[in-house]
Amino acid sequence: MWNFLLAFIPRAIVQGVPLLYGSTGEIITQKSGNLNLGIPGVMYVGAISGVIGSFLYENSTANLNPMLAILIPMLCCLLGSLLMGLLYCFLTVTLRANQNVTGLAMTTFGVGFGNFFGGSLIKLVDSDVPSIALSATSSYFSKSLPFASKLGWFGKLFLSYGFLAYLAVAIALAASYFLNHTRKGLHLRAVGENPNTADAVGINVSRYKYVATCVGCMIAGLGGLYYVMDYACGVWSNDAFGDRGWLAIALVIFTIWRPNLSILASFLFGGLYIIYLYIPTGMDHMEYQELYKMIPYVVTLVVLVVTSVRSKRENQPPESLGVPYFREER
Amino acid sequence: MNKKEPFFHIVKRDALPWYQSVGVRAIAIVLALVLCGILTTITTGIDPIEVYKSIFAGAFGTERKTWITLQNLSILLLIALALTPAFKMKFWNIGGEGQVLIGGLAAGACMICLGDKLPNPVLIPVMVLASIAAGAFWGFIPAFFKAKWNTNETLSTLMMNYIATQLVAFYTIVWEVPKGSGKIGIINQNSNAGWLPQIFGSKYLLSIVVAVVVTLLMYIYLNYSKHGYEISVVGESENTAKYVGIKVEKVIVRTMILSGAICGLAGLLLVGGINHTITTTLAGGQGFTGVLVSWMAKFNPLTMVFSSFLIIFMDRGAGEISTAFGLNHSYADILTGIILFFIIGCEFFISYKLQFRKKAEKEVQ
């Protein structure tokens, strides 16, 4: 049992990190009253932007500088997801478009953008490599502490991950602190709960919405970057990221808008995501694996229903979530 | 006034005359197409006129291509129509994907399990009933939770998508032919049992006819029936609906059953009439695209014909370009995304207008 957990938990955590980035980003976004269904697209764009950056860098020099090899993809990723965030804000905040529709369009666009450049990047830059495999860059991203392997089970459970995994936890904790213990966080929550009141006390509603959504998108984009660079060892394959973006959005409700809870919940979901690999099915009944893959979605649905049945006041979404704010319409 | 007045401010318009609002949208679409053309020229290096020519050739180049374009159009239209009544009452059903899949699965199940037991005239009605019932059931579940406990429908329908996908994946392995291949292949290839009939000797016409009929029925249902009226009232304000004695819960459940049922019908057409097989990508993202099509048409079934045409046209055209230049087919999604952004953005100029500072001062004087 102990050996099983020792093998299972690190893999669950690795699966959970992209979800954690996505859900932290989406929580910050939703706290400002923006329901961004474009997060799956943003995560794709973040991932592919990082891939493009490091692909160009790896092909331009023979000797990679470790600092640049990490910084270039990260900056590209942040820039790509920031642009997506700005697009969403421009449409929903400035132009007051419907948030659901804008989000879905962003997901269509983002997933298409990722798959297009993932599938055509080599042709577009006339490179002669057979596939996008950024193993050199990836090795910097997935480097764990050198003494981790010497510390036995403790090292394996807590120290065997690349730096982005720890960054995810740090960001989630910071977001939690920011939302609950700072004045800016209070203002942000006010904007999400009731923008009229927030406006009346002199909070710049549009600015808060812009900043929160863009920062949220940048955090979510890092989740995509982590997936490609660390989890997938720098190999891009189309649609491999799959539905994790949607699961991240579901996690926001699962954790009732709390980034610190999201840390545990993401790892739990990461575990549910791969649990089918550990339930014995026998060789001639592989089909049951497909049913076990259903578990995370069924659990989310059940949690969704249970929280709505209990309907506690403190567990409710931000009051004005999904509603555009127009001062003249008060 | 010591504080500087802003350069412009935003004023809500009265309703624009229809030709102006159509004009604004047309300008947005043209701008989007120009941007798409420029983008294509940059990525592929062909000159812009050729880009539009090959987009057109991709959609209507040959007779067969035209038919496939129309067939794809009819399926997307059907899904968008299915989602429309739900949207009209502000129920964000983004579970079209799952409802189509489950309808297709039910049709496929009938074809596989009953294919050699029942003759076609009995089998096909059974398939129709099964897939409609399956789709309706898939729509009913989130609606029930929404009506009873106000569960967030966006996420519950989304989760239902993945549950349906995994169910299909499960049965794909149960029914795989040959064993170990991981796919079902063409069902009943020799007996053609359960294949929907060809009408007027064309294998493309059936789904087109169904889509036309459903469009007209949906238009009548939404605009000229009591149910349609109740849907609009619930969509505008649940409190008003309650006040005038409409049972909101009942309307939600009833509308979602209808929504799911039509999605199930689309699944039936895909499995029984077009693909003759089931895969987990049966719906191919059209459950999501349908949301956008429906919204672009402002929930009007007749306008939806044009909006779904626009999407399918670009999709087929971009497919042609990407095949010709060895690019990834997702190119279509990028172009679709750009057009959508423009259309979403242009709505602002239909409902609001900008008043610049000078003009505003004049009005004050």
C-alpha cells in the first residue's frame, strides 16, 4: 500500500499542477465578476506561445543558456496569455459583449491556435526537425533539487518536481492571501459582488476587471506551459492537453472560490484523472478503463449538485458573475 | 468645470433600423474576412485574391463539395436550433456535444444489437425513438438539477459532455471490430441494416430536409406558440414569469428535454445517415460552435441559416487552404475565431453609440 501511494501521489500531483494554475487564474477572474469560459483556450495559447519561443531559441543556438532557456518560454507564455486576457476584457468589459459567448469563441480560437502552430510550426519556419521535441528546454523546466533523490520517500513525495509545480502552489497561496487579507483583494471581491456599490465608493470597476482577468489568464497560461515543458517533456502533440481547461473551471466551483483549497483539490483531481491506470481490469476487459476515466467528471457533477442543494450563503458564486457592468444602466 | 471631460462617452442607442444593424454586422464580417485574408497571405504566401478563391473552391468547388457543405451546414444548423430554446430562457446549455453523442450512441446501439433481428422498416423507427429519447434524457438531467436546486447549468452540462464521451469510448471498445482495433468501423456494411434511407436518390438530402423542417417548426414554436412565449418570459425575468403564473421549473425541464431531443436527432443523422459509425469525436465540437451560431443569429431560427452557413463556409474553405499548403486543419478554427470576435465586438456598435466631446457640448448649448 505504501509503495502504491509513493508511486501514485507524485503522479497525481504532476497531473494536478496544470489544473491548479487554471483554477487559481479562473478564481481571480471570477472574483472580478468575469466568467471566463475561454480558459481552456488561454491554456493552449500559453502552452504554444512558450513552445514557439523555446523552439525558435533552441534552433537558433547550439549552446543553450539555462537562464534564457527558461525565461524565453515563460515570457512568451505570459505574453500570449496576456493578449488573450486583453482580448477577453476588451470584448466583455469595454464592448460589453456576452461573457459566455466570448469565452467559448476564445476557446475555439485558442485551441485552434495551439493545434495549428503545433502542427504547422516546423513547416512555417522551414526547419528540418521531424517533430517538436524540446527536450533540452524541458530538462531545465523539470529539473528537481539535486539531493531530492537521496532523501528517500520524502524526496520523492515533496521534492521531485520541476520549479513550476512549486510556483503553482506559491501563486495559489499568494492569491488566497491577496483575496482575503489585502485591501486590493477586498476591492476586487466588491467589484465581483456588486459593481454598483464598488463604483460608488470610488473603485475603478473596469480597471479591476481588466487587471484581474489578465492576471488570471497569465496564471492559467503557465499551467499550459507546465504541461508541455515539464509533464510532456517538451513534446507537443495536438489535443494532448485535452479537457484539462474545463476541469480547471469546474474546480473553481468544487473549491467554492478558494485558491488555498484548490491546491488540495487539484491534486485530488489529478489523482482522479489517472486513477483508471491503477484499477485492475484484466487484459480482456480494457473497456472498463474508459468507464473509470469518467470518475472526475461524475465527481464534479455530484459536488456541483451537492453544493447547490446545501446552498450555503458563503459558498455562493460572486453575486454579479457573468453580468457586464454599465454605469449608466444603474 | 475644473475636471477635464472625457474625450467621448458611451450612450445607449434606441433600436437601430434593421438595415443599419445588418449593415454594421456586414461591415464586421467583411473586416474579419479581410483580416483572415491578410493572415493567410502571411502564413502561406499566396496572394490575397487566391485566398478567397480557394476558400470558395473549398466550399463549392465541385458538386460533391457543395453537397457536403450543405450537409455539414444542416447538421450544425440542427444543433444550433436545438440549443436555441434553452438559450432563449437564459439556460446556458453547452452540453450539445454530449446530447449529440448520446443520441448517436443510442442509434448505433440499435444498429448493432438489433440489426440482424428486425427488418429496416421496424428498426429505423426504433432508432429514431431511441436516439431522441437518449438525447432528451441527457438534457433532462441538468435541467432537473437546475429547476430543483438551481445548480449551475453551464458546468453541469459541460460535465455531461465528458460523461457521454466516456460512455461512447466504453462502448467503442465493447463493440470494436475487429477486436483490439479500438474502433467500430462501418456498421452493418453488408446488410445496410439501420442505414437511414436515401431520399430522391441522394445520400445528402435527408439531413438537409430534416434541418429545413426543424428550422421552420422551431421558428413557429418560438414565435407563435404558448410554449415559445413562456420561454421568452422566463428568459426575460423569472420573477415576472412566476408572477403571471408560469411554472418556471416545468418550463425549464420541458425546454431542455426538447433541446436534448433535437440534439439526439442530430446524433441519429450523423450515425445512421452520414458516418455509419460511432467515434468519440462524432460531434466534433459542434455542440460548442452551435452556441455561437445561435447567439450570432440572436436566437432567430431563420437567421441561423446564415450564421451557420458562414461558419461552415469558412471551415470548408480553410480546410481547402490547409490541405493545399500542408498546414494543420485547425487553421479553420483560427479563422472562425477571428470572425466570431469581430461579430461579438460589433454588437456594441449596434446597441451603443459613442458621443465625442465636441458634439456633446453642442447638444448642451
